[in-house]
Amino acid sequence: MNEKDFYLKIDEALGADPGTVTGQEKLDDTDTFDSIAMMEILVFLDEDFEIEMTPEKIIEHGTVQALFQKLFP
């Protein structure tokens, strides 16, 4: 998966317009981030890539870009 496609999936989970996420956002600082958005991210990672993470681990990475870089080095 490339970075742009990852950001688009995060946009979708957040209910944001495509292209809104730039990578510099911290998920827990965005207005639309809630438990439903977190579940959508967790499901996307598990179903598409068989990556199991906890909500804490996702938040721990800081920015969306840092999360992408950790998952897809």
C-alpha cells in the first residue's frame, strides 16, 4: 500500500473528504476521531493486511504518517 492510499483509508474512517488527511495529523487531535473511527481503522488493518493492533498502539505512533511508516517500512 502506498502512503496516499493509506491516507485515503484514514479519511474514510474519519468521515472526512478524500484528500483531507496529509499525514501530519494526530488521530486523537482530529475533530472526527472517535471510537467508531478507531474500530474502522483496526478492521481495515486486520482485514486488508492481517495487522492486529490495539487502539493504544495506534495512538502511540503520533501522526498518521508515523503510523504508516511503522506499518509499511
